[in-house]
Amino acid sequence: MKATRLADEAELDGLLLFPGYFDADRQQELLAAVRGVIDEAPLYTAHMPKSGRPMSVRMSNCGPLGWFSDERGYRYVDAHPCTGRRWPPIPDMLIALWNDVAHYSDPPEACLVNVYSPAARMGLHQDRDEADFSAPVVSVSLGDSCLFRVGGPTRSGPTRPYRLNSGDVLVLGGSSRLAFHGVDRIYAGTSRLLAEGGRINLTLRRVTRPQHAAHRAAEAHHNG
Ligand SMILES: O=C(O)CCC(=O)C(=O)O
Ligand SMILES: [Mn+2]
């Protein structure tokens, strides 16, 4: 499938959009898999590290590691903060997506599931709790469309708005890997995929650095 490069600036090289990567049937299939994940690993409310304020987006994870945040800070944990059970595995459809678009030697280790009610939003931030920024973050949108904002590597720089629709895949790789980004608003009622309305976002992430020789060779090749 064809990717659209979203911006011309060198600092956003590697920011790719695959509009409608998942068609309506595949969105239903993926949604069923995500519902299965949430059944095993119920949604929780994460809190901001310093203020302890609750985030408006509810979360879960699948994969060996899951993203979590409370007063002690942002981090990856290998078990659900409430149930203490390991996170369920990443659904095959998402592993296939990673293999298709990530161009990375190793599998993702975490898939954060963000559930947005129509009023939820996510402030401008960088994804930097991972040890390996050479792996992209691969993001899937399901349900209502949203206004997604992307800036550069500094918080104060200019930002651009994009609309993300159900089934779209966005890749933050290369020099856009550390771009500031956030979700300004959800456009309620723009999709019928989720009976309850709102939006689900899935982000596939590599968390640790692979140590094997094949990865080092791939990196050397990549870095020229
Ligand atoms: O919901 C989105 O599209 C973005 C989510 C995000 O930036 C994150 O989970 O770090
Ligand atoms: Mn993010």
C-alpha cells in the first residue's frame, strides 16, 4: 500500500501516513482482537507523574511490556498494574502490520491501547520512554476521526494538524521519531465502528535494544 509523506521538512522525514490501511472488514476483525485484549487486561486510568492528575484517555496494553504512568513516572511494566497478570500477546494482525511498515529487525515489544471518549484528548508529548529510537512507533486509528497534531523535536516549535480516520496507519520513524505530537480532539459521530462512540488508538513500540548480531548489521547498513 502507498504511504504519503506528511511533511516536507527534513525534521519530519519518516512521518508516513497509510490512509485506509485497514478496510472496513479488517477494522472489524482488528476491533474484535482489541476487545479480546481489553477483556483480559482491563482498561485503567494512568496519572501524570508530577501532578498525579488522571489522564482522560483510558489505557491497556498487549505484548511482553506495557506502558504505564503514575506519580512515580512514565515506564514500561511487564504486568497489568491492577490485576498483576502478564499482558496478553499482540494480535497477529498487528505483528503483520509491523512487519509490513516498520522496516526494523525485531518484533514490537509493546502495544499501547488508548481508548478516547468523545471528550478525551492527549496533550503534546514525545514518545521517549523506549531505549531504541531507531525503531518507529506504528500507530493505528479505529472509530471516530481525530485531530492529530505533530510538531518537531522541540515543544515550542510550530505544529501541523492532520485528520486521522478509522483504519489509517501512521508511522513516526526516522527523524520524526521524537517529534512532539498529541490529539487535540475527537470528531464524535464520524464513524460507526465503535457502538459506544469515541476512538481507539493502538501504538506498536520497540522498548529495548536488540543485542543480536543481525540487528547490529542491519543498523550499520541503515546508518550507512
Ligand atoms: O492517539 C493517538 O493517535 C496518539 C497516541 C499517542 O501519542 C501515544 O499513545 O503516545
Ligand atoms: Mn505518543
